[in-house]
Amino acid sequence: MKRTLPKAVFWIGLAGGALGCREELPLGAWDLTGFPASGGEAGAPHDEGDGGRSGGASGAGGGSVAEPGLPGCLEPGEPSAQSRVEERVVGATEMATDWTWPSPVPSMEWELMIEREIERASRDVPEAGYYWTYQFSFEGGVAGYFGIQAEGGYQEIPPTSEVFFTKMAVFWLSGPPLDAELGDIAYPDARVAPITAGGVSYLTIHARFDWRACHVYRFRVAPESTVSDGVWYGAWIYDLTDDVETFLGRMLLPADTGLFAPASYSRTQPINRWEPMACGQRQPGSAIFGTPRSVEEGITPMLHTNRFVAPFRCTVSQFTEFPGGVRHELGLFPP
């Protein structure tokens, strides 16, 4: 389904509102070139070796592509790093895993499993949620985000229509792209809208997306088709648990956009502008990001680094390393 875009629609929420979040943080402290702002260290870089998955072959080009091997939902593991606790700042510390690729690639895909639902005490009151996103950029400078949210703020026509706090899928590209079209989820359950955040213009697709805890989802961003004035990049979410694929939509980028740049980031952001109101309250969240890959080139990252993003907050966040990926765990009580 293709929609005519309104001219100059700006959601001055700021970026927290633009992301469907309620946190006033300009794109969550990422700069707009696709590279992360500084944050707390969480340990030495991890060499991917076999691509971070059982069955992969090691080599200078990263691991060869093999079927992912995420651990079971809530499978026990030994945390590799914990955030510092700052009692004066309410909430959970944001987390990021930075992936370093050996070269630019034509596509990226990765697995994500949310291990804990975000439950409201009352369905009438929005509560803190989380945004699990994967950030990437292109050689030509276009930046992108693709992920899902718990308690995201969905608007059919931003910025004026009613806000519904719900589970969402979110796809952003900067530039903005030349055009965008919805896929399997039709309006009004999905929409296309231009958004300006942090001084950068984006074209965005937001959709109500009823993801389930403990399901393994495969996200993919890749060329969908080529036309005379550019390349359509599609965004797919494949539920491996139920064997159901959803084509979220596509965006048209100029032909000179280039390949995906060799740096990308898995990130968990707390959405906590209003809730929790005190450090004694918490909403624990847990998700596992699988090692990303580019299927066409048979490439995975050479290494990855986990880090905590300032400010450090009063509930604990921690990383746990597995052969198939990294667990991001937020909102724990201090030990």
C-alpha cells in the first residue's frame, strides 16, 4: 500500500516522541553519522572467530554464514559485565553492542528474542517500556534503525493524531529517502511519515506489531528491487517460531547510496520518561541479539564490544555472552 506523504511533518517531541518513545533523549545519544556516542566500557572486544555461532568457519573475512544458534529463552548464563548504579538517576542504564565488520556488505540480518514481556499494572496508564533496535549506516552517509518496541507510542498521522501505547515495529532511514511504501501491514495499523530528529530528516515506517516473548525473530534489511532512479530497500521480520514472515515495507534510496558500512550496533533503550518514578520501582527487560550477518557475501562481524551508555541509572543492567549472541538485561535490582 502506497501513501501520499504530507509535506513537512515534524514531530517535535523530541526524538523520544519521534521514535515512538517517551524519553527526551536525542536519538538516544547516537550521533547522526551512524557511529555511537561515548559510553561506559563493558569489557574487551570479543573476537567472533566462527561468527559467534556454532557451525561457522573462522577466517579474515569474518565467520561464514550458518544457521543461528541462540540460547533457549531465559537460559541461565554468567553475566560478563554489570552497569554501575547511580541512585540519583531513576531508571535502567541503556546498553549497546557494537559490531565491527571486515568490509561493507549488501545486506544485514540478525535474530532477536525478547525474553520478558513488559506488563502494565493498569491498562489505562502507560508504563516504562523498551526499544530494541539495530542501527546501521550506508557508505553514502544514510543512517538507519530497525527494531521493535514495548509500550511504543503509535500515531496514525503524526504529530496530531491520538497516541496509542502498544507493541510496535519501527524502520527509519535518513536523507530522507525518495519514497516509501507499506508492506503486509496496511494503514491505519501502519503508516509512513517524515520526521526530523536532532536536525536530521528521516522517513519512517511505524506499525503495530504483536511480537511475542520467547519467539525468535529474524530481521533483515536488503535491496528489494532496483529502478531507474535508485534502489528500494526492504525491511522484513520473520518469526522463526511460528514460521511467519512480515514484510514491513520498503524505502527508495538513490543509486549512489552504496553498501552498508562496516559498523553496526545492537541497542536496548529504556523508555522511561514517566515510569518508573522511583528507584524502588522497576520493569525488568531481557532480550538476546544474535550475531548479524550478510547472507549474500557470507560475512559476519570480526568482533563486537559491549558498552553501557551514560547516564548510569539506579537499576542494574548487565550483558551475558552466548555462542550465538549477547543478552541485554535491564531493570534489575542492585546486588
